[in-house]
Amino acid sequence: MQKIGALISNNRRFIPLSATVALFFIAYAFGAISYEGMRDPQVFLNLFRSSHYLLISAIGMTFVMLTGGIDLSVSGVVALTTVASAALLREGWNPWAVMLLMLGMGMALGATMGAFITYLKVQPFIATLAGMWFARGMCFFISDDAIAINDRVYRILGMTKILVPGLADPVTKKGDFISILVIVALAVLAVAIYIAHFTRFGRTVYAIGGNEQSARLMGLPVNRTKMLVYTLNGFCSALAGIMLSIYVLSGHGLYAQIFELDVIASVVMGGTMLSGGAGYVFGTLFGVLVNTLIQTLIQFDGRFSSWWIRIVIGALTLMFIGVQSLLAARKTRQLASRKMTSQAKGAIAPAPLAALRNRQMLLLGGGAIIVIVLAVLAINGAQNAARGSVTNISTPTSAACQLKPFRQDQAASLMKAGAILAYERNGGSSCIDELYSVYPDGRIVGDDGTKKIEKQVTPADVDKLLSDINDKGWFTDEMYDTWHTPCGQCYGYYLTVSYKGQAKTVKAVDGGTDAPANYWQVVSTINGVIPHFAP
Amino acid sequence: MTQSKSSFTWRKITESKLFFPFIALALILLFDLIFIPRFFALTTQEGHLYGNLVDVLRNGSCVMLLGIGMTLVIATGGVDLSVGAVMAIAASVAAVMMNPVIIGLKLPPNLMKFINDPNFTYSPLWAVILVTLIVATICGLWNGLLVAYGRIQAMVATLILMIAGRGIAQLITNGVRIQIFYEPYAFIGQGWIVLPFSLYIVAAVFAIAWVLTRKTAIGMFIESVGINFRSSYFSGIDEKKIKLLAYTFCGFCAGVAGLVASSNIKTSDAYNIGLTFELDAILAVVIGGTLMAGGRFSLFASIVGALVMQAITTSMYAIGVPAFALQAIKGVVVVLVILLYSEQVRGLLHRITAQKGA
């Protein structure tokens, strides 16, 4: 027991980091036990696939925070990068040149803010705030609307699937996959870990965060390092912006709203002290993963509204800040007691002890709040479930709703019978299973397993629908199956289209995974045409 | 003799906290005078004043309110990032109290028909205002507890409420934008008694803050805590209570601002009410010459700072800059202001004036 105590007290600096790692695995295990769909390895990989740009930005922010600064401009720079690169690509620029230019722009913005902070002694908060406003405002000088990106290189970078060895079949090219962007993010992480812990620059960063005055007195290049740190963060923001624009294949000035809060919360959850000087770049990875995992869990559950994400992340941030400040208090007390024993005189220092008590109270309070939040979550969920069952007794509750298998044979026979489009929609909160077939003469038939519904449109409408679907790239490689075991209340889609001698079937699921954007446009186009069953 | 005397008064003027904000305001108004015809035109309808200048005052009232609270917080050496979120919480509480039908608190059937009635409210107005302000004050108290007693950096402590606040506001309204039909409530933000009613509210809050800080010792204590909290502690000032008071008052001000903002648009919009207002408020205080490090402060200068921000916004709208692009201009203005206030530039100015004197 004593040994364990000694081990803990000797490795106290790892406590926030290990707390994050533990939290991540506990939360993931909880999710895997509660929701069958989460056991799919693809869902785990999707945590990376949807957070790569957050990770990049958080890595840059970690360095800034290690020096005791903060950078609020990340969201603005990310948005500006997406808009600027989309606009330049629309003008027909070389994509690689665009990326280089964007990285240069991010570094220039970062360096400017760094210069303000370092040489004009402006508070980091104010200087980067101005930077954020400037960057976000500039977006709207470039374009008011979202600009789509149709560049080939961007598409390849965004859509190439990298199959994970062991989880995928290399011959049929099916299975679990990640994207190129994930590899880039992890590579940047590795480089950042090297820079932070194995270079002179990294040590200077920690020294500045520990105590800027003494770092200066030690003759460390404080000004140069601070400049570099903000430049580095500008680079990371721009890289994050490029990755976001590749990920969503468009640019808009309203992207990445309050992104900086997510980044800061991730870094704090990763165990980096906001006062600087302590923390690990590696922890940031887990901060980001915890952040993404919370969103995934809330999505999977489906009973909680999106605003719970913000509340839970706020509560977790509070908890981690509580842990940090408790550790800091312990350290102060230890130093004080050490000083006292060496001097061997004086009464017990009251201030650190009082501070420690305060912090313990704070931690307890924070814990209590988290318990309250979780309790409210549980009650809210139970209420919602109860409300759902009261208002709609005939539909099964979400727990009982297992996604039915697709009626593939029926769809095939419908196609054979002359239908040109078969569209099946399964699942959802009321557990539907609807199969629609569209015929060239304008007849649309819906079948939910018990009754049929019919609608007549003109043949021209059907032609328009099909050509719309064709225009969205239905028969290209951009439409592929994104099917995996779905979450409890997600919809599954099974869509066969035949047009001008071509036929193609795609299976997808919403919620847990992300099909290409065109796919949802196709689905919503069809949903606009077909008749609907009365709820 | 006259030379030295005039230079003395000149220095007195330039060293006043009000000097730079007023110069900035004057510059912007000069710009308006030259480039925007009829910017200064005032019209009266039914005895009420209308015009661009009145608009500046009316639209600036929220930032002015926040600026008053923020000045005290910044003077203690802290900062409150959560005011925008607290505004949203306050607006949600007020809306839910007046129009609770949306969140499932079913009204009795005999009251249902009144729901769109401009004279109907579920809770009386005084209760709405009281509860809203109490909730906002509790939010401020929470920040104060974290900062003063938890010894967490102010920026971090208030960041928590900034992250969670909008979530809480949406939780209160169940994610719905609740419309407010009650007319007397709308008077808070939309009413006019010669001047916009919200201005009287600003004046009242300003008066409270002014009496609190300038007619009692609290103002001195706040400055003392901001300059050096440790030596304040040793000279017998309970710095924790002073900080707690500042944050609590800031929460109160944010609550008032939330009432004004929500009654102005007659909706509680948890996503957008007070969005980025914390930044505007901090900037107003910075323009007002209160140092972010804490210490001496001037409430009136912060009010002028808020007006500078609003005057920029209104003039840019008047010359047709789109709302979103305005941010870029604001960013540039911030840069200019902080350059103007930075020690380096000030030192340069002093050297120049000193050379002239010699």
C-alpha cells in the first residue's frame, strides 16, 4: 500500500493525463456495453475520422497554453482558410499551391499576433481576439455563401479509404477504414510530441510556462520562442482549416463557430495546465477523443438533445481544472512544509492549508455538480422515454426497436417488375420499415409492411428525379456503401436506382457514420417526392 | 508662466482616462459627419426622439450594461468571459416564466386562449424580472466563488460557464426559441420615454455601480485588490469578498442586459442572444482605459468605450458594410486601440511631449 502511495506521489504529474485516459476508456466501455452499434470497430475509427482537424488545432493550442498564453483566433483562422482555399480552387489554382499559401497565411497571422503579444506586451487574450474577428470578418469579404470544392486532389485526399489491417479484407476492399487526414493528424501528433519533449525549443516552452521571468534570467530566448509558438499555432490552425475543407469539401465563413471553446476544453481535458508549464501533448490526443466520444455517445443514445454536449463538456472541464488546482495546492503545501522543516521554525503556514481546503471543497463541489448533471441526464432520459411511450403507445420503445433487415429480395423483384427506383427506409425513433418503388409512368408505391400507399406524379417528374440523382454522381465511385451496424435510433437506407441502362444499389446509415454529402442530397430529393405514411 | 500652466492642464487632460475614449468617439463622429449625410439628423415622433445617434445609444445599451459590470471585474485583475452566456440564460428564464407552454408545462385550458394575448403573462412581470436577476446573480456568484475561493484563474473559471451556459439556456427552454407576446415586457427594450427606455435602465445600473464604488470604500478596495491582492490582504482588505462582489455584480449586470436584449427582439434565442458580447464588453472596458491587469478604473470611460464600439458598428452599417464583414473592421479597430494604449506607444508619445516641453 505504501509503495502504491509512493508511486502515486512520485508520479503526480501524470495524474491528470491518466485520469483523461481512464475516463476515455471507461466512457467507451460504457458506450460499448449500452449500445450494440458502438462495438463496431468502425465507430471507434470514426472518432478519429471526425476529429482530425480538432486534434491538429488542439496540438497547436497545447504549445500556446504551455507557455501560459491562449489563442482565441483558431476558429477564425480555420474558417478563413476554408473560404480562401475554396475561393482560390474555384479560380482554378493548383491545389498544392493553395495549401502552401494557406499555411503561409496562417503562419503570418500567428506571427503577427505573436509579435503583438511578445513585443507590445498585449494580453494574449485581447490580441488573439482581435485576430479572430479580423479573420472571421475577412471570410465574408471573400464570400457570403458557402463555396463548394470540386478539386480532384481534395476529393482524393478526402475520400480515399485506408483499410485498417486486421479489420478489413484487402482483396474485396471492404471493412473498417480511416482516411488520409487521420494519418496526417497522427503524424503531426508524433512530430509535436518530439518537439515538445526532445528539443531545446520544447524545453524552453515549458520553462516559459513555469516562470517567464526566470526563463528570461536563465538566458533562454523567451521572445523568440513565444513568437515561434504563436506562429506554430497559426500553422496548425491553417492546417486544421485545410483538413476541414478537405473533409467537408467546401468553405464557408460560418464554419467552426465557437470551435476555439472545443479546442481549449480538449486541451484542458488533456491535462495541460492553463497557467502553463505543465502538461503533455500526448494528453491532448485523449482530450480530443473524450470530446468526440461525448458527442458520439449523445448521438448514439438519441434521447438527449445536442445541448447536453456543451453542458457535459463544461462539467468535465470543471472537473479537470479542479484536479489540476488540487494538485497545484498539494505542491505548494509540500514546498511549504519542506521549507519549514529545513528552517525548523515557525508555525504551520495557514494560507496553503486553507487554500488546500478550499480546493478540496471545490473538487467536491465540482464532483457534486457532475453527479447532479448526470442525474438530470438520467432523469431527463427516463422522462423522455416515458413521454415517448405515453404519447405513442403503439410504437415500440427505442430499446425494443431493432433495425429490421432490408427487404432486399422484395426490392429486387420490384425492380424486375418494372420499377426504376426502389428506396427502403428503416429504423428511426418510431421504428419504421418503409419500402417505396417508383415506376416510369409516374406511379409511386409505398409499403410499410402492413399497408400500402400510392401517389401519382407525371412521367416528367420521374425523369427529373432520376436525372437529379444522376447529376449528384450516383453512378460514380463517390457513392459507396457506408453501411455498418447502426445505432439505436438511426435510419438505415437501401436505395436502388436504374437509369439509362445502369443500375446501382447503395446501403447507408445515418447518425453513426457519414456518407458522402451527395448521398444525403439524393435521399432528401427522394423524400421530397415520395408520399408519406401518416404517423 | 502661461506656457507651463497650459501644458499642465494639457497633461491633466491627456492623462485623464476619458481622454482617449472621447478622442476615439470624436474621430468616429467626425468620420460620420463627413461621409454619411444626415447621420446627425434627429426627428421627433409623438414626442420621442429618433435618429442614428439615438440608435447608437439604444443598440449600445446592452454592451454598456455589460461594460459596467465588466469594469469592476477587470479592475480586480480578473475577467468574465461568461456574460454572453449569462445573458442567454437570463433571457431563457424570463421567456419560460412568461410563456411556459412550450416546454410542456401545460397551461390550464382556460388560460390557453390567452397565450398570444399581448396582455397575458404566466407569471407577473415583477416576478419575472426578480427571478431572472436572481438567476443571473447566482451565475455571477458561481464565477466569483470559483475565482475568489477556488483560486482558479479568472479566465478559466468563467470559461466553464461560457462553455456550459448556452447549453443550460437551451435546457431551460428545451431548445425552443420562445416568443414573448407580453407587451409590458417588450417595453424594457423597445419602449421610449423621449429617449429609449433601455437608456434609463443603463443610467440606473450605472448609478448603483457609481454609488457602490465611489460613495463607499468598495471602489478603493477593488482598485487595491487589482493592483496587488496580496498586499491588500495584508492591509486588512478581505480580497476574496471584494472579488466575489465584483463577479456577482457582473452577473447581475449580465442579467439586466439579457432582459433588455430578449425584450428587444421579443424572443429568447439561446443560441444568439449575447453571442460574442463578452468580447464587446471587454473591449469597451479596454477602450475605457482600464488595464487588463487590474487597478484604477473609470465606469464612465467604459460607457464611452461601449459607445465607441456601437458608433463604429452603426456607422459601418450606415455606409453599407455587411454585418459579418464588420467583424474584420472591429478587429482592425481593436488592434489600433491596443497599439494606442500599449506602453511602447505611450512612452513614445510621452517622449515627444517631453521634447516639446523642453
